[in-house]
Amino acid sequence: MRIGILGQRRSWHVQTLQDAFLKRGIPCDFLSITKIIAGVSHQPYASSEGVNLEEFDALVIRSIPSGSLEQVIFRVDVLHRLENLGVMVINSATTLERSVDKYFTSSLLEDAGIPTPRTVVTERFESAMEAFVQFKDVVVKPLFGSEGKGIVRVQDEDMAYRVFKALELGNYVFYVQEFIPHFNRDIRVFIIQDEPVAAMVRESDLWKTNIARGAKARPLDITPEFRELSVKAAKTLGAFYAGVDILEAEDGRLLVTEINGIPGWYGLQGATGIHVADLIAKNLIEFLSQKRK
Ligand SMILES: Nc1ncnc2c1ncn2[C@@H]1O[C@H](COP(=O)(O)OP(=O)(O)O)[C@@H](O)[C@H]1O
Ligand SMILES: [Mg+2]
């Protein structure tokens, strides 16, 4: 058995994951996702840094860096090709496509009957303004974003006008979501193979509760309610592993805001003491061993 990790750089997550496989006696290489060479009627069909990617039993994707539309689509298309050639890709190309795009995720959640905030997504400035007027207090999110970067809260009509005008200049898609008062905290449940393995509450002085934005984490007991909601959400995306974000609204509703298909676990591990990388490695190795039988 041989595992590959595809990413952009040797981050803490890549390193911890690689160590977890190596400790279990499984060879594990790190390769750059931006250095892929793909062949058609030409071998190898996909390689990176001189290594044939077909040689791996599974590839764990730890980053799909931003780039031009062509670059991003090409990277994901190669993952589809590798799956067609029999390599297990984690998370799968389809799961990554679904989770990287906030509109795609939100709509799948809704169609699966999972509560998620009211949102309007549009290319038209006028329609974005109408959504603001309707919701009155909104968060505007980049369609492909993470760690809270670039998300702004808008409560003032002139501010909405300026924000949307600026986004219009860059040909952005407007993702306008009603602001949910949430006591400046949210819940992250980490799922591996449809099983919650760890959860935390992230609390902040600010409404954005990403750890990357300074929120503090404390461990959370996974109640049956959180279990059901988070597992259902992860299943919607077909994720092998996922981070499910849940807002506990001040009016008592539980709303799923996002599902991360390349979730981090630095803060979660710090808060809970659970060695997430080892659990991912353990589950994947067992899964691949079962498949071979
Ligand atoms: N509709 C909302 N109302 C209030 N706060 C929100 C809403 N959506 C997101 N947030 C806050 O912003 C943070 C980042 O939003 P999220 O959708 O998870 O994007 P990212 O992918 O950047 O993490 C969340 O952790 C949450 O604290
Ligand atoms: Mg988030």
C-alpha cells in the first residue's frame, strides 16, 4: 500500500498526516498539485515531480490553491481522471467540487432538508442590492473562500452599494446571506467516514469565529442532535472526511453554514487532544485493506 498527499506546500497538516501514515508503516509521499503533468494517449497519465500518480492506492488532497479558472478546473479534472484509473482520491473530485463552492454546498444542504441560512446568489448588482434590502443585515462571502477571508458583514445600504459595486468591477458572483446572530460562536464537527470523531465550540469577540481570525476553541460533547445534523451534512457531499460548521442561532435554530472538504484540525486537536491525523490514517488504511479483500 502506498499513499500520496497532494498539496501546495509541506504545511503542518501535511507533515502530521504524512507522519501518521509512516508511523503505521505505510509509505507516504508529498507531491505538488501545481506540478502535475497529464498525458492523453501518452504515459504516464498523471505525474507530479517525476512520480506517476497512478502508483498510489490513495491520494489525499490537502490543497487546491487558488489560480485561474483554467488552472483550478484542470487540477480537479486530473483528480477525476485518476479516479477513473482506479486511484482513490480523498476527498473525491466530486466532493471537492461541491465543497469548494459555497453556492453548490448551500443548495445541496437545502435539497437534503438540512437547515441553512437564507441566501441569494447572483451575478447582477441590482439583484444583490435587492437581497440586501430584503435581509437588512447580511454577510457577503467569496464563492470560493476559506478561513473567513474576504467575508464582510454589511448593515448599511450605502455600504452595500459600495461593496457590490467593487465586486461587480471584478466580475465576482454575489453571495449574499442573511446575518444570523449566534453569540459570536459556532460549532465544528469533524467527521470521518460518517462518524463524528471530535467537535469544538469556537468563540470570539467578533462575529467571525474562524480560528484563523483569532477565535478560541473548547471541546464539545457531540449530542445526538449534532451527530445527526453533521453526519447528514457530510453525507450530502459524499465526503470521506469533512469539517461541518454549525451556527447555533440566538433564536434556537441549528443551521449548517458550510462543509469543508479539506478541513484543518490544528485548533480542534489543541482543544480536544484528539489526534485527528492518526484517525484519518487509520480509517483510510482500514478502508483500503477491506477493498483489497
Ligand atoms: N450567515 C451568517 N451569519 C452570521 N455569521 C456567519 C454567517 N455565515 C458565516 N458566519 C461566520 O463567519 C465565519 C466564516 O464563514 P464560513 O461560511 O464558514 O466561511 P469560511 O469558508 O471562510 O470559513 C463562520 O465561522 C461564522 O462565524
Ligand atoms: Mg468556515
